[in-house]
Amino acid sequence: LSYPCGRHIIAELYQCNPLILNDLSSIQGILIEAAVQAGAEVRDFAFKKLSPSRLCGVMIISESHLAIHTFADLRYASLDIYTFSQRINPDEAYYYIANQLQASWSLVKELLRGYGEIQEKLLDY
Amino acid sequence: LSYPCGRHIIAELYQCNPLILNDLSSIQGILIEAAVQAGAEVRDFAFKKLSPSRLCGVMIISESHLAIHTFADLRYASLDIYTFSQRINPDEAYYYIANQLQASWSLVKELLRGYGEIQEKLLDY
């Protein structure tokens, strides 16, 4: 019995472009394209404006999910990219999204999930 | 300018009830009720069967999201509960879901997200 090993990229993106952060269709388009860039297939998604300057998007991709919270007033976005499939490269999705949001700097962590201890590595993104 | 401080609970749930793990409407109902238990409002969601024994669900709740991946063949579920609102208690959602899935044991981490370093604390759940 082999347990899955998931890669979970957790990123804080700072000094992004607030106009993009606050545009629901842009955010949705960027996440869809990020999934494609990572080699994943989009299965379903939900995007909502939660307040005048805050959006949330969640997306099911093949054996994985993406989630984003944007705070246009703070030029900040919080991003999760999670995949259990070896075929999918979450780094590609991360770089695509950070670039599209025009983030000036970011903090990124990767957790390895699945069986046993939740492992962690700090990455040099 | 005060940056948001998000609480992100990351949990691996082991030796769950596989019949529940593989039932899409049960998983959806459990996540909706978990959001209610945590004091959150459900805004939108997506749930999908990705393979015969694997489901994924993502849910936007007020200023937050929930995400779950279930692997019925392994009796394992991977859970994320993320909130930026002080009004919402993600612990309540965690306990409710772990109990409903009949998890025998679990590993839980909490990340504090938002401005500055991604902080981490290991919890004694």
C-alpha cells in the first residue's frame, strides 16, 4: 500500500497590482491558465467577491486544487497550490500566477503531505 | 495599514471510514455543516469525484476556504481550513470533520499567514 505524496505550495505574494487583484474575471482567467501551464486539467471552480477589495477563488484540477485570496487594498494575495499527481508541476503554476499578479516579492513554503509527518522544505523561489 | 492574519489549519486524517470518504454527498454535507459549526457562511463550492476512490471538495466561506481530498482506498483524507476572520473558529470545523470521517488519528499543523514570515505552530490536537 503506497500512500500518496502531495506537494503543497503555500505562497504570500506582496506588492501585487491591485487592479488585477480586484478583478474577478482576471483572477479566474489567471488561475485557469496557471492550471494549464502546470499540465493540469480544470475540473470545477468557484470565484467570489467577498468584500469591495477582497476576492476568493478555489479550483479543482486533476488530483489537486488551487486556492487564492486577494486583498487589493493591501496589494497582497495568499495562494495555495496543491497536487498529488507527479504529472503536474505546481512550480509552473506558482511562477505564472506571481508573474501575472506582478508581485514584487513573495514568501513561499512547500509542504509534503500524505503519509507520516507533514514534511516541510523552505524553497528558494 | 494592518495586514490580515490568516489561520491555516493543515490536517492529515488517517484510518477514516472509507464509505464516508467515497460518498460525494456525505463529504459535501460534512463540509457545509463544518462551516456552520465554525460560524462561517458558505458562499460557493465545488465537489468532484476524480477517480473511483478519490474525491475533492473546495468551498468558499466568509473570508476563508475549506478544501478536502479523500482517498477511500487508503482511508486517508487531506484537509485545509483557512480563515482570515476572527469571528470564525477553524478548530471547530476541524474537530467536526475529523469526527464525522471517523478518523482514528491525525496530524495537524497550523500556519499563520499574512504579512511577514509564514509562521508555524505545531498543535496538540
